Amino acid sequence: MVLLVLAGLAAVAVAIIAIRIAIKLAIRVGIVSAVVLAGLYTAGVTDLSFLPFF
């Protein structure tokens, strides 16, 4: 019973750490993409049809 509780706590801790890493990574990717899009807009590239999602 004690091992089951410890295993559950370890699983929760791993999940929390993984979520925190994923959030940090998503924020960094968002900042980089915002800078790239701002640079493209500043350079006059307003037609983004070369991107697969536009």
C-alpha cells in the first residue's frame, strides 16, 4: 500500500515537471515565432501563403 502511494506521488511529480517544461517551451516557441513574423512584416513580406497553415 505504501509503495502504491509513493508510486502515485512520483507519477504526479513527473507529470508536474513535464507540464512545466512544456509550458516553458511553448512560451519560447511563441516568442520566437512572434519575432520572426514581426521581422517578416517589417521586411515587407505580408504574403504568408508559403507557410503551410496560411
